[in-house]
Amino acid sequence: MADGQIWLDPDRARRGGADLSLAGEAIGAARREVGGAIAEASAQRPWGRDDIGAAFEKNYRGYEGALLKAWEILGRSLQGLGADVVRSVVATTETDETNARQLGEIPHQHHNPHRNRR
């Protein structure tokens, strides 16, 4: 935004929004595949079930859960952000086109700001 005006390349912004959505889908897919494999492997408790393994398990589960949840949220957030960008571009261009059309419908009149002053 410069000088109170918005410059928007609608096609480029739509592509950017679509790319964000696709990135979110890819991150979500990776979370389901790789993250699922991580969760499945850790369910086997490969670190053992002795005291040392139990201590590792206690600390690991919290970090694993936080990572997998954040990974999932990131994917969904990017998908949503991309969709929001596309909707925003559509709304902005529709508003701009409507305003331009309405301005074009104003009859051409000579405007005199001092006309009604005494």
C-alpha cells in the first residue's frame, strides 16, 4: 500500500493463494504419512520398557504429541490461509469493478463547489 492506494495483481494473488492451499495439503499429507509412521513406530516403544526406557517414554510422548499436533495445525492453517487469500482477491476485484461501474454511471456534470454559497 502506497499513498493510501492498494495495488493488486489479481491473477498473481489468486495463484499465490492456490499455492498456499496446495502447500497446506502437502504438509497435511506428509503429516499423515510420515507422522503416522513416527507414531506407529514409537508405539512399539523401541527404547525399551526398563527404567531408562520408561523415563524416555515419559518425556518423549509430550514432545511427540506437540510436534504431531503442530504439524497437523500448520497444514490446515496454510490451506485455510490460501482459501482466504483467494476469497479476498475475488471480493476486492468485485468491489473495485462495482465501484468503477457505478462511477461510470454518474452523469458528466460540471461541478462547481461554490454554486450554493452566498
